[in-house]
Amino acid sequence: MNHSKRIYLSPPHMSGDEQSFIQQAFDSNWIAPLGENVVQFENEICRYTGSPSSLAVSSGTAAIHLALILLGVSRNDYVICQSLTFVATANPILYQGAQPVFIDSEPDTWNMSPAALEKALYKMNKENCLPKAVIIVNLLGQSAKYEELCTIAEYYQVPVIEDAAESLGSSYKGKKCGTFGKFGILSFNGNKIITTSGGGMLLSDDHEALARAKFLATQARDPAIHYEHSQTGFNYRMSNILAGIGRGQLLHIEERVEARREIFNRYKSGLSTIDGLDFMPELPDSKSNRWLTALTLSPESNLSPPVLLHALEKENIESRPIWKPLHTQPLFRGSPYFEHENGRDFANQLFQTGICLPSGSSLTLEEQEKTIEIIKITLKQSSV
């Protein structure tokens, strides 16, 4: 067993500034949901992203669920969803009893393919079963092609939900991620670029819709002296303590973005001479926060991701495959799937060849150099 200090994929990176906001919550005795930290965290996220309105909730998943409810998604409706993503993107579709329709990725961003989305919406329109929403994901921090995707969705009058859980700090054509479409989703899970330990945010320019989301997220309590409820509600609000952590973290968002981008650049520079190894691209006119550095291994590398994952784990270095596409998951067996190109499942190809490397903003130069060296040694051994 290797007893060296473990190098994690994306651990929390605390600044120390979080403590003052947490202390404010203790001093005011506002510990549970609501309180000044919640209000200010929402305001600060709005100022940072440019979103007119926001709602702090218990998770990114909760934010997606609320967005679907606000869009009227119910049993037997269809919702289009990117396939190459974490299951949390699609689970809320099932919460509503709706049917997911999965869309392939494309090579320029690894995100939703405009060509595949066009095929899906054209077919569904012909069959008179257009979806209630399209959920587009910014995989590993890289923005999708929103100009093309939103134009297609608007043509068919289908609202867009932007799952920006992994992309706070990223931008597309000068606009911050989380602000495209009808609703935007952020996550502050422990592995994200900034964290509240657990939490999320729902963004929109529709103030009335977010007021309704706030009502639903606080158990849908009707106006009355007593507890009166006429609709199903949820316990989805963020606590004042966690919002305080988020406020301290948000002070350092640009530092965290630059640190992760530098980590990506060092990986690319250190491994650029290796044949058959390619890194996740960055779309022109966009800026990725490079939440996780991801690469693919082609047959020319003579190395498969499982072998490299095992070699890194032997050295106590955490790495992961790229998400397994949702259309290949047992949970979603039988769900419709539209490919980027006929006969080529690009999302599954990325899963079969891709790997995510340690990318936390607290990763030291020594830790990264060790990771690069293990990759080089493993590739060399595999080619012998």
C-alpha cells in the first residue's frame, strides 16, 4: 500500500475568509435557512454572473427540479437532456414523472450537439410531442455552443435550462455561464470550484418565476397565521451557515479560475509531446474555468483509461473516467437518444477514452509534477 499523501481530484479549497461570515450567522443566531448570509450570497452571485435574480437552494439538483416545475413539466411530458453529464442533471426529470430524451455531444466542446438537437426537435415536432424543456450542460467547466443551441430551441419555442453546475466562472462570448436560457443552475458541492459544502443556486431574469420557486422551496406555505398548505412544497432552501461559507469562497472565485487554468496549461505543456493524447478543447470566444482537466487516449497511445487510472491509484493519486453517458445507464434504459453523426456515438466514445486528472486549485506544483511523471512512466511502459 502506498502511504504517501493522497492527491485528490478536486478537494475543497478554503480561504479562511469563510469564518467571518459563519461567525456573523452565529452572532445573529440565524443558523437555519434564511438570514443575512443567504440574502447577500444571492445578491453577490447576481452581481458576479450578471443574472437579474437568484435563489439559494440546498443543491444544484434541487435547482433543476424547481426549474422543471416552473416550466410545467409533469407526468408523461418529454424533457431533452444532454447525455454526457452526471445523473443529477436528469434525475429531476424522473421526479416529475417525465421522459428524458438524450442528446449526443459534439467534438468542439464535448457538450450538446446542435446537429443532434435539431434532429430530435424536428422529429418530435413532426410527431406532435415537443419537449417542455431542453437541459444543456457545461461539461467540466466548458461552455456549450449556446448561440446555435438557443437559436434551435427558440425556433421550436422550447425553453432552455442551463446546467452550469461545473462552470461558475466560465463565460461564452463575454457572458457568464449560468445566464443562458430561461433558467440557470449552479452547484456548490464540495468538489466544485467554490463550495458551500452542499448547495446550489437557481438563476433567471424572471423575477416572478423565482418568487414562485422560493415559495415552493420553503414548503409552499400559504399566507396565514397558522400553517396552511394547498400545494406540494419542498425543503430546498440553503442554510445561513452554508451561505456564509459561500460568501467567503466567492471572494476568491477569479483566483480559483486562474489557478485551475494554470493547472490545465501545465498538464498540456508537460504531456504535449505524447502521441495519442488529446485534451478537452476550449471553444473560441469562450473561457472555461477548467474545473477538471480532462484528456482522451487514442489507440496510438497504446494505453487504455483503466490502466492509467490503476497506475495513478497505486501512487495514491485520485483520477476518474469522464461521465458515463446517461443513455447507457440502466436507470434510463430505452430512453430515446439522438447521435451527433449517424452511426457515431461521440458521448460514449469520450467515456471509453477519457480520464479526468487532479485539478483542485490547491494542487501544488510538486503534486502535479508527480502526476505528470506517473502518466509518462505508464505510457512508456505500455508502449514497450
